Amino acid sequence: MPKPYISVVIPTLNEAKNIASLLPQVKTALSGYSYEIIIMDKHSPDGTDNIARKLGAKVVYDDIGKGSALIKGFKAAKGEIIISMDADLSHRPMELKLLIAGVEAGYDLCMGSRFLTGGGSDDMPLFRRFGNKVFVVLVNMIYGTKYSDLCYGYRSFSKKAARKLKLSEKGFGIETEISIKARKEHLSVMEIPSFEKKRNEGTGKLHSFRDGYAILKTILNNIFN
């Protein structure tokens, strides 16, 4: 059986140094597959887009937020399997084949989890760990799910599932919206262990309290939609 075509969608803002290291690692991890890498760039002044092009990636621009970038990237993706991935080298490219295997096995959506045996994080302070746990418990209670992780962006989708989700979140609530809508659309979901490393270079874009509030709004808004 031929291997599926893979699309890797990576939102970026001032990630030039990280992209220069990440993209060769992604290419190595995807050896044996046909694939495309789509960089969703927020017009980074540090030349992220130029480096990405030189390394063979397709560059698409979005100036709104992470959620908006992923939605636009999913629409642009040609792959039978679509993978969302962060640009800061916190996601290990060696796990790409596990995410692909989940969809190949028949699941609509395969999500990395830092809280399954074999997963973990070098970049989760206690207050973020507590906040994520609260959101996981809340979503599981309201929507009848059994997720172990919620606010983690290393995920794979069948192309059909990505279209079916009809996503609308523009910012950091996007992962939560994906998890909730997967349940609402009765998609089959698999979690796999994933290890989150510390950001390699630059400054993180996540603001814990502001984006935590956005995640809470996403959870509550989807009760009524």
C-alpha cells in the first residue's frame, strides 16, 4: 500500500533560528514519505519566511493569531494526513511517524499528550500544569471525554476530519476547540505520549493568564454552539 501524502503546518513569528534547525529534522523524520511543509508566518521581521523558503517550505501569511494560522494552513494543505506542529523545537520530529501511524490505523485525529506514560515536559511551570489540569477536568466533565491533555498543539488529522471540524478560534484556544469539536462531530480520537522540550531560541508567544482566559471562553462558548 502506498504511503499517504503528509502536510505539516507550522505557525511562525520570529522563529528564524529555530526554523533553520527544525525543518531539516522534519525532513529527516519524514524520509520515505511524500510531503509538504507549510509555514504560516505572521510577517516575521527576522526573515523566518526567507529561511523557510530556502529550506523548501511553502510560506503562507496570516497576521491574526495561532488559530487563524492553523485554520488557513489546514485549508491550504494537500495532504491526506495533516499535522500541526510548533516552530520552537519543543515538539520532537521523531514523534511525527507516531502521529502519522495513528491516522493510518484508522483514527480521525491523533493527539500528543504530555501526561500519558512515556510523555512529559521540560517546559511546564507548576501554575501552567495546574491550569491545564483544570481545563482537562472541565472539558471531560462537560463533554464526556477522557482526554489527558488539552492545550498541546502536536496533532495529526485525516484531511476529512480537519475539514469536518469547521474551526473558528483565532488564537490559542484553537487546540481546545479542536478537542471539543472532535467530540461533537463524533470523530475517533487517539492520544499518544509526547515529550515537550524547552523552547530552543527566542521568546514564547503564550501568555498564561490572557490565553488561559481565551481557553476558558472557548470551553464555555462551545456549550451553546
